Amino acid sequence: MTITTEDRNTTGTARADRTGVSGLVARHPLVAFAALALGLSWAAWVPYILSPHGLGVWDLHFPELLGTAQFTGVLPGALLGPLGGAFIVTALADGRPGLRRWVGRLWRWRVSWYWYALALVGVPALIVATGLPFAGGQVQAPSMLALVALVPGLVVQLFTTGLSEEPGWRDFALPRLQERFGPLGAAAVLGPLWALWHMPLYLSDWGGWPNAHWTEPLVFAVFTITFNVVMTWVFNRTGESLPVALLLHVGVNNTISTLWADMYPGMTAGTMMHGLAIVSTVAAAVLLVATRGRLGYPGALHGSRTAGRLVGSNDGTR
């Protein structure tokens, strides 16, 4: 089974003679995206962080959905940032052709079945197993309620976390970064940016405020930066399939939120994150060594981009 990818030289179509805001954005799309992704999200999160859900200096209560106020307090900012920033920059820099390419990756679902198995079964199973050495002997089988909630939880995560983040980080930023800096350089830029984007949320109940230890944001950053390496490899190996990237991302989140507390009742969020960071760091190191830093990126092997090349099931073994 094969899928067709566009010429990677067409990810940006900036013209030097353009003026005004659109010209500035077209000449510096990555800087513009980073500024919008962080700025729009952080500005939208200020009320939530100042509310009783965070620092408690503003008596503003957000309505709860499914037992949490994060859908109304955090999700709007997430949608505005990576998703909104990618849309704005793509529209200004590349126009309709760029928007078609950007949206097109969302429909690249025709990849080999084992990538879906990895995202939906393999990685979640590894996440669950990660907790065993840190559980202190307090391990129990997941309840029927937790098992039943797995699929609905995955769907909710897919249309909230997944669609708010991945069209920005992986769909917009990663191809451009890899064209400019190669896979290693792209990972070195995107991972810290992805981690930094989350940091203000540690001043709210999203990050366990006020009970979270000060080291937890740092450990989370390590996990995010190293897991970004895994995401980059999967994105490249699947011919830039956004559906697989979405499922990989939300599969981790859904496993943690649905199964972790149920199976490891005595484990704190901080201990959990230490375990995830260790496993993610090992996985990233293995991939970097096994692929010699290429992370499945065709341009890293061939030194050029070939228009209309076909990416098959076994492509990207590099």
C-alpha cells in the first residue's frame, strides 16, 4: 500500500517582494507560528490561571464538563494557539494551495496497519508497563468502568487535545523545520517549543497547582522533548500521516487519564512523570542510534526532495 506525498519544497511559498504583515509572515513563517502558538494560548489561559482553578486571585469560575473545568478553561487556548497559529500563518504565507496541503495531511490515513497497532496498542501497553517499577507493590487490575471508558476517552482526546495541537506542531511546524534544519535540528527546536507551550498550565490544576513539586515541570519538559523524537520518527515513517500522529499523542494521554490511576492507586503524578520521562528518553536514544539521527526522514538520506515520490509501507527504514 502506498500514499503520495507532495514535493517538500512546496511547504513554503514566500515571495521576497511581498510587503506588509503577510510579507513578514511569509518570510518568517516559523517565527510567526511560534509567536502565535505561544502568545494566543498563553493569553487565553490567563483567566483560568488567575481563577480559583489556579492562583485564585480572580473569582471567576469556569463551568465543568465531564467532571473538569479544563474543557472550558484550557481547551479554547489550546485551539487558538497551535491550531489557530498554523491556520493564520499558512493562509498568509501560502494562501489556498498551502491550506490544501496543510489540511491534506489530516486525510493520510492509508498507512500500514501496524502503525495503528503501535499507536493504539503498543505504546499504551508500554505506558501501562512503565508504572510497574514505580508502583511500590500497589498494582491492581483495571476496573470494568475504566476499560469501558477507553474508547470514549480516546475519541474525546482526539477531538480536543489531538486536533488542537497536532495540526500545528506536526502538520505545520515539523515539515518546515526538517526542510531547514534536518530531522535532528527540527527535533531540537520543536521539542523545547512544545514543552514551553505547556508551562503556564503548571500554575493551574492542569499541572497539579499548588501541590505539584517545582521539579515536575522540568521532568515533564524532558518527557515532551524526548517523546517528540518518537513522534518525529513515526510522522516521517508513515509518510507524514497526521492521523497516526494524532492517535499516538492522544493514545498516551488517554492511557494515563483512564487506566493509570485505576491500576496504580498509590502513585503520585510526579512519580508517574518520572517513569514516563525515563522510558521516553530510552526510546528516543534507541531511535536516534538505530536511524543514525535520520529519524526516517527521506531528505536526510538522499539530500534532496523528489516531487510526487511514493511512500510505501516499508519506506523510511532509515
